[in-house]
Amino acid sequence: MCAFVIFGLLSTSRVSADEVVPFVLQDSQYRTNLGIGNLDLLPADVSILLFNNNSRLVGTGLVQVPGRG
């Protein structure tokens, strides 16, 4: 599967942002991993959207990253 991911910072006291990872690959030889870090002292809620090659939404997630996590 080759696709792309959009992840956005939903809530924090200071910042709101959207970022795009332009390709994601998973097959018998390769896998794309996504690490999300938070350098702030406050926790951050992060929304993750996964789209396939046809730009169709195929997965979603919500992660709370602790401060300094």
C-alpha cells in the first residue's frame, strides 16, 4: 500500500498546525513509521488521518502526547 498521512495538532494552549507525510509504504520489505513528539510541558491532542492512493480516507486516530513525551 502506498498512501499519505495528514496529522494535525488539535489542542494545546499555544499552537495549532497541520502536517502532511506525502507517502506511506507497507509491503513485505518496507514499512513507514510515524513518531510524534511533544517538546512542550503541556499535553497535546493529535489527530491522524490515513488516505489511500485515490485520496480516500481509510483510517483515523486520535493520540494524546504527554508533555515532554
